[in-house]
Amino acid sequence: MTEIPGIDSSAPPSGTGCAECLAAGGWWFHLRRCAQCGHIGCCDSSPAQHASAHVTETGHQIVRSFEPGEDWFWHYGESEYYDGPELAPPAARPNTQPVPGGNVPPDWQTKLHR
């Protein structure tokens, strides 16, 4: 296997939901997985945007969607989609996990970033 800088295909995901939202009792819209360390964070449409915050805090530039049926990567530094390898399972949150997830408020649609 060819190594790709910024991707560790052996790093498992940190969980099935946004790590910071779960710790704070928050919620998320969609999930992103850090391709370097496996951190699961919420997408930029989510109120807290933890995946982008993880990039800023760690310098880990590549994420993969953690949504069922999606296998795309995004490179924050290059602001473009990216080709990447299979990552350690699981490849996505459980199909049975609702979207949005976490402690979702009744007016969640008004709180999304567009």
C-alpha cells in the first residue's frame, strides 16, 4: 500500500457521533472523520463545526465523510475533494443512528449553517 501524507488508514474512528457534541450534550447534522487520527467531528452545516475546528487545532487536513453510502474525502488545505484509501472500519455511523444526531432541539433546521 502506498502511504499518503495526512492519512493513516489504520486509525479507527473515535466513535459513532461527534466527540465534542456528545461530551457537551450538543448535536450535529452530518459527521466527518479525520483521515489522520480518526476523530469524528460535525460538519460545517452543524452549529459547532467541530470537524473544521479539529483541522485548525491539529493541522490534520484531510477528512472523509462518516455518513452511510458516502466515501468522499475533503482536503481542507487545498479546498477540494481528494482520493483516499479505505480506512479502518467502520466506514460510517450506524444506519440506525438518526440524522441529525445527538441532543437535537425541536427547531434544529433554523440553527444550521448554510
